Amino acid sequence: MTQAAVEAVPDDARAKRAVAILFWGQSVLGSQMPVHFILGGLAGGMLAENAALATLPISMIVLGSMLSAPVMAAIMGRFGRRTGFLLGATAGAAGGAVAAQAILIHSFPLLCAGTLLTGIYMSAHNFYRFAASDMASDAFRPKAISWVMAGGLFAALLGPQFVIWFRDWFEPVPYAGAYAFLVVLNIGGAVPLLFLDIPRPPRREKGTARPGRSWREILTQRRIVVAMLCAMVSYSLMNLVMTSTPLAMVDCGFEPDDAAGVVRIHVLAMYGPSFFTGPLIARFGAPRVISAGLAMLAAAALVALAGIEIEHFTIALALLGLGWNFGFIGATSMLAESHRADERARVQGLNDFLVMGLVTIASFSSGALMAGFGWDAVNIAMLPLLTLAAAALIWLTLREGALRTA
């Protein structure tokens, strides 16, 4: 048996140990993302001269994640998951430090530079879910992915609380303290990652052909293409609405603490269902779970369009989180089971580049739509992409059904 074959043998006991550490990373290191999403638009609105640019710091995070996703995938493909995750935590600490300094000296460009660095952390963070499946058997893979994603439940509790505890750390300057705290969070939170035991992929010898199928062969696989599309739509629409929510709530007369509470419920809804999303995928299949997620995203838009009371924001953001969970985890599971082990770095890197590319567009569009046309326009903008993803899933189901009956 070759070294590559040895590394490809499932080892659920080893996978479960890795899942425990990845759960920690998702819970603790992942709590910095709610901090950025709560404060990014508020800090941007405080520093930017043009209100349309208020959400640019959040957009820079997803831009940084998009640009670094292929590089991070290549680093993990050559040096292993642990190296990539530690680099991500280092970037998260640097991003927090730069963002804090930017607020202290009242520099909007420097704030955007800091959040761009944070995008490198976000890119590494997004690979936690794939790392969970590296050594898992087919039966355990959906559960491994969903259990790691469930760590976001604790991130949802910690992140908004960090905003409340540390945002006035450098009083009278608001928000800088919460960003400065992220330096401590990343350094301390990265320690367990030192013990992550996931085999480093075997290196390709010089002069040998690249392992796996060609891109042309890979992208003719219907499940891979539809999984990527549904991941793109689920993540980008969640970001589109969530980015503008704190600004919309403040514009409607609510306090930042109210916005933090709604974002907390949203992130709880994003990750809380992860404890049972995996078993649902194992029982009903990824396409059905993704379909349920898209339906919830559509329901979120309808609730948001129905009014601007605190109840509307809360229910809409809860549905938005649930829809993201089912849609994104379902798409991740479908992708993980559709490519080969020796294609992992390439396929996962392309997937996250495309996902974060569309998220970047959504994030930039969110601020512009909010400033130019208002909260309703942000939610109406969800409908075309939801229709596209739903059509792709229906096409996939019909094609696979036709092949089974042929």
C-alpha cells in the first residue's frame, strides 16, 4: 500500500480527537468573528466620511478571506492543517492590533487594513470544517463536520459578550478595546492547535504528474458544481443581510447593545443546529437539507420585509442563521463526499475562493444598498440568488433520478 493510500484510510478514533481540538478553535478563536461583524459597520460609520463605506471594514474581511483561500489551501496541502491554522491565528492577532490602533488614531484606511489581515484568519477558520472530514469514514464525515461547526454556538455567546465587556476598555474611545482584546484571544486560543494531529498530505515527487483528476473532469461532476453554488449562495446571502443589520437597527432607533443581542441570536441560530445537522444529512441526504436551508433564507427575507420592530429583526436574523446552517453545512458535506482525497487542497481551495468571492460582492453590495435604497432593498436582493440555487438543486435531483431509473 502506498503512503497516499495509508493516509487515505479512515480512522474515526483519530478523527474524533481532531474534532475536539477543532471544536475548541471554532468556539474560542471563532468568537472574534461576531466581534468584527458587530463592530465593523459601527466603527466604519464612525470613521468613514461617506456613509456608503460604513460596512467596508467587514467587506475587507471577506475580501482578504477570498484572496487568501487558495494560498491557505496550498499551505495546508503541503505543510498540513496545523501550520495553516496557526498562521491564521497569527493573522487574527495582527488584524485586531491594527484595527485597535486605527480607531485610536481615527484612521479609516488603517481600520480596513486591519480587517483585511483578519480575512486571512477567516480563510483558515473556514477550513476547520474540511479538516474535520480528513480522516473520517463516510458514515462519520457529516457528523464530524457538523460537530466542529457546532463550536460556533459558543462563539455566538462569547463574541457579543466580548463586545460588551471590552468595547470601552480604552474609554473615551469606543470599540478599540474590543479589537485589542482579540490579540490576547488569538494568542491564547491557538495553544490547543499545537496538538492537532492530522496527517500531512504526501508530497508529490518532482517530475510526477499532479495526482487526481484534471479540472475539466472535476468540474463536470454535477454534485461538485451544485455543492459549490449552494455554498456560495448560502454564505453570501447570510453575509449580505447580517452586515447591514446593526446599521439598520441603529437607524431605526435601537441601541448598539440591541444589535449585539440580535447578532447573538443570529449566530446561535447559525451554529446551534449543528448538533443534529449531520445526522439529518446522513438520514435524508445533503440535497434535501440544503433545500430546507434555502427555504429558511427566503423566509428570513419575507419577515424582514414585514416590519422594523425588534421582533422582525430577531426572527429574520434567526431564520437567516438557520438557513445558513442547513445550506452551508449541507453543501460542505456534499462537496466533501464528491471529491477524492488527492484532490482535497485544489477543490477545497477553489470552493472557498468562489464562496468568499461571492461573499465579498455581497458584503460590498450590502453597504451600498443600505445607504442608497434602505433595509428593504437588502432583503429583496436575496431573491434572485435563492431562485438560482433552488433551480440548480432541482436540476441535480432530476438528473440523478433519471440516472437511477435508466
